[in-house]
Amino acid sequence: MALASLPASMLAAKIDSEVKGVRLGVQTYSFRQVTGSGEGDPIDRVIQLMKSIGLGECELFGQQAENSLGVPVQRRGENVDRKKAREDLRQWRLTTPLAGFRGIRKKFDDAGILLYAFNLSFRDDFTDEEIDRGFQMAKALGVKVITASSTITTAQRVAPFADRHGITVGMHGHSNTKDTNEFATPESFAKAIAMSKHFAVNLDVGHFFASGYDPVEYIQSHHEHITNLHLKDRKKDDGPNTPWGEGDTPIKQVLQLLRDKKYNIPAYIEYEYRGTGTPEEEVRKCYEYCKQALA
């Protein structure tokens, strides 16, 4: 009778994907083929795939959350008025009930999956109201971290909202080192960290390595400022994404560093290379790669 009175989310068996003390999970962009509504609710499908693979925590790709809650999905080949579509998305964000995001969190809780971070990339076309709404969405999702592929100029506008809401924003870098307004270099990340006590780094080890930097050294020096890692393999000198083990990125060394130093930094698979199997099969391969690296 006592158990029956507890919420279902408290009864769900937590999926444990931690290996040798290293928190392993997935950026749900890895399952981007379920972003739209072709296979039913994208959140339900993401959870089903994670449970099948055995991954117990994630960073939620924002587009999947928004599509789950009713954002119209644009099909490839449609003649779209991009300016109107952007304004429609903005208005949807500002007016859609936040209860829907709380419902998404409950689905992950009920499945025994930790929803750790919300991926919403603040860009230059965001209004202040839209930025603020992004933090409200994150709170409704019950997360304390937003990850964002942003710009330095936009980050300056986001900083006071992060401080007001008390939510950490991990700036995600790419390998575009030529554009000084993009996050890619250690210097650009340092600028973000200096803007707000709630700014940190969502380090993509593949992009960082392809930009010419050593992710192992960076993690050792700045681990206290890293929200989570994205794991992928790329060739050096801004080379392409590759199946894991075929590129030059020191994924194994990164994972072993987390293990040996006991850094509490989640390491999330981000499947971006051109695989031969389904996304489920390829993410499963990546998860096995991680387990072997930590054995």
C-alpha cells in the first residue's frame, strides 16, 4: 500500500549507464531522424531507443521537445517563407504552455532516464523575450543546464538571463576558428566564462580536436568549467566526422582521464558520422566503444 501511494517516477528503475565511474549518455540529436512526427511522438521514440541501448542520461535536442509539443514540421522540398516561419516559431515559444515541458520531464523520469541538459541554441535572431522563455522552458524541464551553439555577441545578451534564472549555460564549440564571433578556441570559451558565473563550456571533443587543440589537456585545465562532453571522432586539421576509431580524436584518452581523475563530467555520445546501420545500431556501437575504452 505504501508503494502504491508513491508517484510512478519514484518507482521507475533507474537505467545505469555509468562505467567505471564515468557518466555515459547521449545527445539526443543522435536520433535526429525522429525529430519530426513521422514515427509518432519524438520524445516517446527517443526514450524507447535509449532504453533499448541501455543509456541512462541525456542532453535533450530542443527541436525534438518542441516538435513533440506541436511545432509544425517543415518537410524537405516545401516552399517555405523563412522569415514567417521564424516568427511563427518565436510566437509558438512565447505562448505554448510550459506544462508540456513538465510532461516531457515526467516521461524521462518514468523511464528511469536522467534528463540532464536542454539543448537550445541562442543565436543573434533571438529576441530578449525568446531568450527568457528558453530559461523558463529549461526550468519546466527540471534541468539546471542549457547547452547552446551560440555566438559571443549573443552570449553577452544571454548572460543576465542566466544570472537571473540561476541556470548554467554551456557554450558548445565547433571548428570554425576563422569567425571570431563563434565558439571554437580556448580563448573564445574564456570570454564566455568571464561574462557570467553561470556560463560554462559544453566541450565537443571532436570539434575541439579538429580545430587543432588537445581536449585532454583542456579538460585537465578547465574541468571545473565544463558542463558535459560531446563525444565524436574526427580527422585532424578540420577533417570529417568518422566512425569511432577511424579518426584522430583521442576519445579513449578523454574517457580514461574522466575515469582516472574522477571528474564528474557527463560524456555524451553524439552520432554524426555517416554510418552503415540505423542510428540505434550506430549509437550502440559508440556505447560499446566507450565501455571497451574504460575496461
